[in-house]
Amino acid sequence: MALQPAVELATDEQRASYGFGLQFGEQLRRNSFEGLDLDAVLAGVQHWYHQQEAAVDETAINASYQVIQGKREAQEAELAGKRQQLADMFLKANAARDEVTTTPSGLQYEVLESGDGDSPGPRSTVVTHYHGTLVDGTVFDSSVDRGEPAEFGVHQVIPGWTEALQMMSAGDKWRIACPPHLAYGEQGAGSAIGPNTALVFEIHLIAVKD
């Protein structure tokens, strides 16, 4: 871990200035790239603020932006390809299990417990408990862990959920595996779910509200 530089923060102006720096640092962390040089960043800030001549012209800067962007896109494409391979391997192995049924869309489900309540329609509201993981078991979302059921519309969730819920009855508990195209697809969802990621859920359909 880098050492924190000594800085005087005795006045309101100094503390407010430091706050600006923290905000800028947060933006840098969100948008940074491999090899980011903080010394060069600070030099650019100082040159701009003091209205000094830039050390590199805009043409060269834009060319470097394009190079960095190209590297980032290549890395993201490579990772997306690896995630798709992992998804394919998992889904193939899972489909081979006797307990698992695969629908025409590619959704896989396993009945853990059976209920005898109503089945939701496409515009129903449902109450569920769920536990969502990546194929390696990493938990990314869980109403079970939060200790509070979730309520939402059947049409307001990922395609794999929408399909599964309409086949379930209140009281059912299923484990489903969603291929990437029935989850968050090529876009992913934030830092927890990358592009082309298969997802696994245990879903307990508690109630159907029409």
C-alpha cells in the first residue's frame, strides 16, 4: 500500500480542497486503466489549473486514449469469451444430471420442494426468497442472507426468472440455471456480474399476488 503524503488540513479551505481531491480520486478509480500514472495525472491538473502550456498536445493525447481504449476492449472481449466457455461447460454438466430439466430456451431447473398454490401469470406480482450465485458458488445477491423476502412483478426480472416463475406454483422451491442470454447477456450487471455470465438461483415462490 502506498504511503499517504503529508498534507496540512488545518483550515476549512484545506479540508474542502482535500475533499475535492477525494472526489477526483474516486472518479479516477472508477475509470482508471492498467498502468495509470498518478504523477502524470497530478502534473496535468497543475498545468491546467495554473494555465501552463500542456506538455503533450491534444492530438497525441487523443491517440493515446484510443490505444488504451483498444487494449481495454480487447481485455473485456477476452474475459467475456472465457465467461461464455465457463457457462457452456457448467450448463452442459448440469444438464446431464437426472434431476435437471432443460427447456427449449435453454433454462435449466431442478425441483427441490413442491407446493400446491397458484401459478403466476406474466403480469403477476410474486413474493419470493432467493439465493443467487455465479457458477463457482460466489454469492452476488440473496434475499435469504438479507432475511427479507422480495416482492416484484414477473415481467420485471431477467428472462430466466420470468420463464421459471410462470412454471412454478406457490410453495415450490426450485434451483434454476440461467444461460447468459437468459440472465444479463453481453452487457452484464455492474462489477459483480460480467458479460456472458451464467447464473444459478434457488427460488422459493412464497406467494402470488394478482
